[in-house]
Amino acid sequence: MARVSFFIDGFNLYHALNDNNENLQCFNWLNLRKLAELYIRKQDSLVDVFYFTALATWDPDKVRRQKLFIRAQESLGIKTIYGEFRNVTRRCLVCGKTYGTFEEKETDVNIAAKLLEQAHLNTYDNAVILSGDSDQIPAIKTIKKTFPAKKIGVLIPPDGRARLLSQNADFYSKIGPNQLSSSKLQDKITIADGTQIHCPKIWMQKSFGA
């Protein structure tokens, strides 16, 4: 029996569900613990699920939806690790003009740090990174070198490829439509203190801006 922990890149998963496929947008309201359980063996135990995200503070509606989602996840025992968005200036490659935008920071570092921390604390035998981001390759290599008995796997978001990331992992799989369907939260859930949390209406539609 192996102890398994999941490390979920929230933005990588979100963009996989929303950027290119309208048919996947209805899966924003997921039970991340259930999703993780679908990708472990029956004889193994799910120890922790860490969810890495940052609040889109410039958009109150986005923040409200994010907080609802996070509250629902935390009621299921998910542990949230926050990064942040920062103002950045970029230059348009077409017209040459500069413009301001927001860029998410710290998630990659937070995932790597938590992977190493939990390996050092010996809380898991197998770690699964839900991401398609090759920036996690150095962390995988470091853990495999420092803690050779531990196995690091990759769970690739829908429509992702993550070839380099998968090549550096001990095992990998890809999230499919059946697993997404099986992991959807009910539109209304009741958490331990009796509070009811409702799926945002905009997430019940197939096409929306998140």
C-alpha cells in the first residue's frame, strides 16, 4: 500500500477546461478529492490534496466564484496554497505599444516547495502533480535524486500533452471526459457547519467568460 498526495496546479487545470473547448467549461465545479481518488489504486491511500491558486483581485465576480469553489474544496479536506497576481507591462508584438496586464506568480515555486517539504516530512510515497507545465521538471528531478524511493507521477489536464513533463515522471495519466463527469460536484452542497454552497450559475452553462 502506498501513501499518495496530489499537487494540483489550479490555473493549469482551469485554462485546460476553459480556453479551447466549450464542452469542458461545465466541469469547473469539480470535486478535486473525488478526481484524485479516481487515479489511485484501490490498495493505496490518498493522504493529501493540495490546491495551488491565486485570487483574481481585479475582478470581484471572479473572486466570488473562486472563493465559493475554494470553500467547497476545503469542506472536502483540500488544502489551499495561495500565490498572487502582479501587475506587469508587456509590449505588443504587432504594434509595439506597451500595455499593462496581470500575471500569476508563485504557483510553480509553491508546488515545488510543497513537494520537497512533504517528501522531507515523509508524508507520501507517491506524489502526483496535476499540471502540464514543464516548469515542474526541476522539482521532479530533485526529488527523484534526493528521495529515490519516492515515485512522482503526472496527471495531465484535458486537451494537454505535457510530453517533457511526462518523460521525467515515473508514471503519468491524462484526465478524460469520464473522469470529469464522475467528479462533478452537485449544484448545491451542504458543508459541515450546515451552510449550503451553490454552484455559480455561470458555471452551469456551456459557454461563459470565467
